[in-house]
Amino acid sequence: MKFEELKAAVLDLDLSDQKRLLLEIISEIMPKACTDEIFLSEIGNFIDEEVVRTYKEQHMNGI
């Protein structure tokens, strides 16, 4: 399977399966992929403090 086919298949999954895939795969890939500062910087861009703050406000900090 080529990358684009794999990407399309993952994007066709429902959201819960996409989340499950990320959680299960990231733990296996990260130790191999996190070998340079540029990659780590790109990953850090996914964790935006404003997004986290907004999520917490919308969900009342888990109350």
C-alpha cells in the first residue's frame, strides 16, 4: 500500500478509530522518529496552548 492510499484509508476511519490509531501507533513510532530538533519542533506545533485552554474551558476542566 502506498502512502497516499494509507492516508486516505486512515482519513476514512471514524473519529474514534482515528484517535485509537494515533494513540497506539505514536508510542511505537516516536522513539524512532524523535531523532532531531526539527521533527520535535513540528510535533510541538500540534500542542498549541490556546487549543488546550479553549478545550478545557469548553469542557469545564473535566468537571
